[in-house]
Amino acid sequence: MNSAPIKPYLMRAIHEWCSDHGHTPYLVAAVKGKMQVPMEFVKNGEIVLNISYNATRNLQLGDDYVRFSARFGGVSRDIIVPIGAVVSLFSRETGEGMAWEPEFAEGGGSEGERGGLRAVSLEPVASEVVDAPESAPEPVAAQAEPEDEPPVPPAAGRSHLRVIK
């Protein structure tokens, strides 16, 4: 008897935990072959995706694929990531989450996606993503989420506007 893979259940649980606590869930996927992701944001064979409800539309964390639509540079795109390609899912704010070895099954089947789970600390991964240098691409789909810091109110005092008649 084949049992259902545990990885999709763990991913849904981590995503729900992040959402419930106001954290931003980030998904890191290894890009191999013809995956449906924006290739211009792939760096070192991986892509970092913001999969918060604010940054995505129609998010589905299924048993075989993660599917959603998001805006990249103002253009809406459909994203499909096989569960086996998911390397980690973690909170941007705390770095807590899980990591897995990428699993690419021969022929695209799901048999290769059923094992290889291991829990690891994501502290180095989280700081690498959050404190990325200016030249590194931002985690994608971040355009749809609100700014992290509230806008600074103008200094009190006299207005700089003039009435022109």
C-alpha cells in the first residue's frame, strides 16, 4: 500500500502557521527543465517566491504542485512548481520553516516526490534572502504585498504648499 507523501501536508501547515502569525511565507524552488516560473528571477538554479495571500491570487498548495498567479514587473503570470522541486518553505521574518532535498523524478512522475524529508534550521537561508545585496533579485511576487514600514508623516510646522490664485 502506497502512503500519501507528507511533504505537501507539512508545506500547508507551515504556510498556515506563517499566515496566522502575520509572517510572510517564502518558498524556495530548485529550477530544472521547463518549470513554469519567471526565468529572469532564477539565480543559481533556484527561485525565491513570496507565497503570501497578499502577493498571490488563487494559491493552491496541492499534493503534486504549488499553483498561483502573481504579478512580476506589473505582468500577471501563472506559476506552477512541482512539489518535488520545493527546497524550502519558511517565514521571512523569523527564518523558521523546513527544508528538503529537491526531488526530480524521471519522466515527471510523482514517485520520486515521496521521500527524502529532513528538518533543518533555516537561519543562514533566511538571512541570505532578507539581507540580499542590491544586485540580487528581490524575492518575486513581493510587489503585491504592502510596504513593511509605514510611511513617515511629514514634519510638523508650516505647510510647504502655497495657494495660487
